[in-house]
Amino acid sequence: MSDVTLCEKTGIPVVEFDGRHDAVLAAADVAGNPFVEYVEKYGPESDLPFQWLKEKVYPVWGDKASWLNESDSRGHVMPSGYRF
């Protein structure tokens, strides 16, 4: 299945990218429902800013390890209090 086919199937506008300008997701799906909201914009990075990403993600997701199957995640409690 191509990206265009997947977008058509799910009702999401195709993202155009020309290699020069940012590829921006549409604010609404093809039915006009809200889809994406850009709350903050960050500058370009030459590499994945791992430490910055960890500082932003850890408070939300916690110290989460990779789980190989559903039973591995049982009992994990996220900082929000959500329990798997």
C-alpha cells in the first residue's frame, strides 16, 4: 500500500514535500475534523537531540523499557498514574 493509498483510506490529506520546504501535516482531515495542532516549533537539529527529547518525554512516559509482548508491560505505572 502506498502512502497516498493509506492517506485516502484513512481520510488524511497527503503531505507534500519538495525537499526544500517543511513538510507540514494538515490541521484538519479531509472531512474537516481537527487533525494536528502545532503547539511549539523548534529549530533544525543536525542529529536527534536525545537528551532534550528524554527531558521532554520522561515526565510523561516515565522510565519505560521496550516490551516484547503485552505481559511485559503489565503493572507498569506511568508518572500520570495510568497503570498498564
